[in-house]
Amino acid sequence: MNIIILGLVLRIIYAFLNSFYGPFLSGDADAIKFHETAIAVSQDINNFDYRTGWIYASVLGLIYKISFDSIFFGSLISVLGWFVSAVIVLKTVKLLKIENTSKKVILLLFSFWPSAIIFTSIILRESFQLLFFTLAIFSFLKIFLENKNKYNPIFFASLVFLALLHKIFVLYSAILFLFYVIFF
């Protein structure tokens, strides 16, 4: 868990620097566009964009509406998405009974992969793609390995949310659903 906490702190620092001393290269244009869309939704709910990929920015706008709009705050929401997915990865490696050394390597890579640090620290949908991806895998394993059917709604909701975040995940969701049908 210490590895995850260090990854969390690093992302918060990067989010702070990017928000107040950036924007840095690599995600600035998309992040700014998502932030602008979120602000528009927070000011008028009729600006909600239901297109695949833009639902993320629109939901962020709803969060802005009940709190405040700040690129740093939006980045912290992305960091929170990464953090929850990191906890799910930890639970997944424990569920699979992966040896301690390999578990640490997995967590180190998940927490400190350079591009992952950048893309999960700013207002991008990647944190939530990662979240629903890991949640789908974890819930699938819980259903398959432990026969816990209470994870079925989580599994299917993860597939739907993934498909709403990016068009490529429509294919991924279909493949995972096919695996579900084959195994169960």
C-alpha cells in the first residue's frame, strides 16, 4: 500500500504543478477542452454532451456544479480515479495470490510508469478508463474464481461505462462480455 500512497502523492504534486505552473505538454489540449466542456455544463445543464468520450467531461461539469470549477480540482478527481483503480489492482493481485516480489513489481509499474503518471494526474478520462477496466477484470475474477454473483452488476456496469468513455472500449466490452458468456 505504501507504493500506492507514493504514487498518489506524486500525482497530486504533478496535478498541482500542471495546474498552477503549466499546462505541460502531452495532455494539455485535451485536458483544457475537457475542462472547458465541464465548465459549460456546470453553467448550463443543457450543455451536457452525450457523445461517447464527452460524457466524462459532462459528468465532471455536474461535479463542478455542486462544488467549484478549477483545473486543479478536476485533476484531483482524475487522481482519485487512479487511486481507486490502484486499490483494485492491489485487491486483484491478492485475489490471484501473486507472490510478494511480483506483487511489488506490478504495483511499482502501475504507480510509476511515466506516461501513466502524466495521464492520470490531469483532467483526462484515462483515469476512469483505467478504473472501469480494472473493476471489470476484478469483478470478473470474483465471479469466476469465488462464484460471487453479487459482482455481476459491477461487471456489467463497468463494461457500459467503459464503452461510454471511449469508442475502442466498445470492442473491449464486447470481448469481455463474450468471455463472460463462454465461462458462465
